[in-house]
Amino acid sequence: MNTTRLIATRLIAIVLLIIVVGLPMAAGTYWVGLVTQIFIFGLLALAVDLLLGHAGLFSLCHAAFFAVAAYTTSILQVRYGVSTQWAVPAGLLAGTSLGLLFGLSVRTRGVYFILVTMAMGYIIWGVGYRWSAFTGGDSGITNVPAPMVSGFQISTAEQFYYVVLAVLLVVLALYQKLVRSPFGLVLRGIKSGEPRMRSLGFNPARHLYVAFVISAFMASLAGVLYVYHNRFINPVAASLHVNMEAVLMAIVGGSGTLLGPFIGAALVLGLRNWVSSFFEFHLAVMGLVFIAVVIWAPGGVIGLLRRYSSGKEK
Amino acid sequence: MDSFILQTLNGISYAALLFLLASGFTLTFGLMRIVNMAHGAYYLIGGYVGLTVAKATGNFALALLAGGVTATLLGYLADKFLIKRAGENHLAQVLITVGLAYVVGDVALKIWGGDALKLPIPIVMRGVVELPGGIVYPVFRFFLMSVGVAVALLLWIMYRKTQIGAAIRAGVDDREMVGATGIHVDRLFLIVSGLASFLAGFSGVLGGAFLTVYPGAEWEILVFALVVVIIGGLGSLGGAMIGALIVGLLDAYGRWLLPEMSYFVLFGPMAILLLFRPRGLFGAENMT
């Protein structure tokens, strides 16, 4: 049974790869743009899920890393004319440095962690909103140019799609390696029983801190890609709602899995695009999805699939 | 000096409002271990219902009551049909209550629209008080402060001097033991949760008259109330009082002295405090 499942998984992976590589040739710009967005937010959801699904920490400040990276890159490009190859690392550095600082929150656990990260996220939102001389306030940073790397401008939606896809594949490969490494095992050990890990001689706080910073880096990466995709950034990107949406994506798809956050991103963004075409109150619809998922499908889509397939095996 | 006194008064007014919201949050968490992110939504709905009642009847006391009762009803239904399903899982609690808050927020947007609305202040409270030194300050804000102090006193007496209070305190420390001594824990939950949502709706009415009520107000005030709870320590009523004063004053001084960085002024000290005391000023060991 196990080998058939392995072959099936590989087959699905290959089919998926062919679909995502071939998509721009078959679909129009609208779909390419939507899928790019799904990739970017899926990456943010994956960042959130490294902590949530593996370490059991529910962070509400990842939109802050996302936004700080996006702001840094776009301000450098737009206002100071810094080139893409310097603006991008600077954005990643800014977001990750904030992660080094906010990562101190791993001293707290449970509800305190949730509330503390939420409050920290609000600092960034507040700065983006109130420090308008630097951040542009409510209207944010506009007219972000297309990224240009060593003389080559990535201008069309299709080109940018492939850039995002390439970044994503690298991140996914590294992520998979990370969560399967002893480090990932320790994280899951902390999630299921921190005192036991401590008595085994591990230092949970140190592991959680490292995981926190890695996940802040991933969120920053998503932020940089986002600002080049969207060509615009405002304080909304740092808001609690963006963070909650990323959490929702991870849960809807299947927390603790590699592709779950992306399935979730596709479902959430697809649903939102579809609903907002005929119904203006999409936040209420999102709210209902939150409630429905927690009550009926806490394992997300992948959880449902697993339940279904293991039911068949019996 | 005058502006210092003025800002201090502003800070205390805001602290009174925050305390009303934070006390309920901290008690429900302390007793039931429920993180209720819909607390802000109760505040919002209380504010809007209070607004409608105040405009229709011109009676502010009735508005306060209506806002509180509506929020209590909403809180009761939420507890009974939704929050209970999350069990002790904080992640599920947060997702469900955030979802609920989104739904309530959008329904309110549909009914009351997107503008900031000000609850009419009763005529007797519309004037100003002249303080020694020539500072004038609105009567309504003194009313707000008095309400905050009165509620704090009542809660304190209930918490420290009554049978129910003793049961709640015991429940915060060790729920199973309280159940084992024959105290009706479910009824205790009902009382505390009802009280918390009533206070949230009640504070929404006061907040509507003090700060106006608008879409998104529920999240802004919730974050401040949560900071109060974090600083004070989860489950501690005294912590909520001290925390509210700290947050109210820091916010007022921050807005006055460093308007662009006021969020730093507020959250920075909180972050530093937590590095040394991860459970806040008065948080108990068993609260996570």
C-alpha cells in the first residue's frame, strides 16, 4: 500500500509541476496574476505554518515582516533609486532583522504569545499608518517599478510568474529539508511536549527562536515578491487581517504540510475573488469560513483527503 | 504644565474605557481559559445599538442598558453555539471568535454604514468643568472616569467579598477542584461570561460617545484592551486596573509628545516588560 501511495504522490507532484510550468502558455493574464498571488500568499502562509504547524506557536505578527520587507524594498527603489539587486536583499534583511527582535516573544507561550505577537504586529501597522512622512501613510508607496536584474527587466506578468515560481520551488525544497531534519523533529517534539524535550536536554527557547527567525525570513521573501507583483504597498499589508488570512490559508489547506498552505491560498483567494464579484461584504464570508473550518474540518483539505483515503484502505 | 494635566486626564478617561473592556476579557480567560477575540465585536455592537437607542429615545441610561444587554445576548449565543466547540484549543478559539467578529463587523457595516458616528451625549453632561488653574475639561469625561472607578469598585467587591467572587477566584486557580467541591461551574461560567459581554457592550456605548463608533473600531480598542491584559497579567482583575492606567496614560502622552511614534511608546514598554516578566505584572503561573 505504501509504495502505491509513494508512486501516487510522485505522480501528483509531476502533474502539478507540469501544470504550474505550463500555465502561462494556456491561461490568460488574469489567471497568471491570480496564481502568482496564490504563490505569494501561500508562501506567507507557509511561513506562518512553520511555527503553527510544526512548533505549535500561533503568531500574529508575520504580516509585519511581510510589510516591512515590502516597504523597505519599495521605498529604496522608488524614493532613492536603488536598483533591484540591492533593494531586494535590503528588504529581506529589514524583515528578518525585525524577526530577530520580535523573536524574543518566544519567551512567552500559549495565549501570551498570541497576544504579544498581535500587539507587536500593531506597532508596525501603526508606524506605517502614522509615520506618513516616511511611509506615505494611508496611501502608501505607489509606482513601484518592475524589477530589473543586471539590465534585464522583468516586465510582463508571465516573466514575473516564472520568477516567483522559481523562488517558490527553491523555498519548498529547502523547507522540506528543514522540517524533515533533526531540527524539524525537535520543533514537533516541542509542540507535543515541551517539558519532555527540556528534560531530554534540548533548549526549546533556542530552537523556537531559530524557527521564528527563519519563518520571518520567509514572510519577508513573500513581502518582497508581493510588492513587485502589486506595485503598491500600504499599511493594510501589515494589518491583523492579512495575518489572519495567512493563518486561515494554512488551516484550510492543512496545517503542518508542505502544499496545504498553497491549497489554502488558492481556495481562500479564489473564494474571495469570486464572492467579491457579487457580494460586497467578503469579510463576513471569510468569517464564516473561519468558523466552518474549525468546526468541520480542523485538518483542512489535506486532513479531509487523508481521512478519506485511510477510510478506503480499511 | 496645563497640557500635561490635560493629557493625564485624557489618559485616565481612556483608561476607564479600556478597563471596562479588559476586565471582562481577563476574567473570562482566567476562569474559562477562553481567548475571546470577539470581545471587540461586542463593544462595537453595543456602541451601535446604544447609538440607535439614544437617538430614538434621547435617554442615555437606556442606551447604556440596551448596548449592554444586546452584547450579553450576542455573547451568550456565541458561547453556546460556537466557542464551546473549540474546547480548550486556543488556536480554534481565536479562529472562531475572529470569524465571528468579522461577521458582526460586516453586519454592522451593512446596518449602520461606514461613517464614524457619534453617540449623542446627554444634555446634562455636555458642559465643561473648570478646574483650579483655569483648565477646562468636558463633564462627560469625568462621568466616564467615575463609571470606570465605580465599576472597578463593584467588581472588586464582588471578586473579594462575595460568595460568587470567592468561587470565581477559586475557579481561576483550580477549576477542577471547584467543580469537585460541588459548586455549579457551568453557572459560574454563565455569570462571568454574561458579565464580561455586558461590560463590553456597555463600554461600547460609552466609547461611542467618547471616541465615536465606526467600522474597525472593534479591532483598535481590542488591541489596546489586550495590551492592558498582557501588562496586567491574564486572569488578574487588579492587573487589569493597573494595566489600563498604564496603557491609557502612555497612549495619551505618546500621542502628545511623539505623535508619529505613539505606537512605539505604547508597545515598546510592554515588550520590555514581557522580557523580564513573561506573564505580566500580576499573571499567575498556571495561565497559558
